[in-house]
Amino acid sequence: MNNEFELDSLIKKMADGHQPELPSPGLIWWRAQILKKQQEKARIERPLILMRLVAAVVCLTIFLWLCISQIGPMSNLLSQQGMLLAGAAVTIVFVGLVWWTKSEA
């Protein structure tokens, strides 16, 4: 096949010989039911995902506010870096648990 004309004619012959087939009605219905269930699941889970996000933001905000408000009194017991590291560790664990439970659902 040295030129485009031969290639085009070969492609047209191959396309003419191809007979597309429709799937059976049962298969179409089954796929539609699966799509319907997936859409219902996504619709039901949207508020849960939003509430998890809101809960994580609220907890993080309260935690940071508590850390900032207690820096002065707690400086005798813990260094400022130790408190921030502990706070970061707790926050990371909390956020990880929230996203882990989200991925299992």
C-alpha cells in the first residue's frame, strides 16, 4: 500500500463488511438498573460527604482555637513546638479517619 487511495479503499471495504449488533433488551435493562442504583447511591451519599467535610473543618477550627488560646498557660508544661506537633498529629489522624471511612462507604 503505497498511496492513500489504496489505504482508503481498504478501510472502506472493512467498514462495509462490519455489521453492528445491538445488545439484547435484557442487557440494556440490566445496565439501566445498575446506572439507576449508582445514581441513587451518589445522591444519597452527597449530604454525608458534605457533613463529614463540615465536621472536619469545625473540629480543626476548634482545635486550632484551643491551641492558640492555651499557648500562654501551657508554655510551662509543654514547649510551643511540642503542642503544635501533637495538634498536627491529632488533626492528621482525625482527617485520615474521616477520609478512610468515606472511602469504605
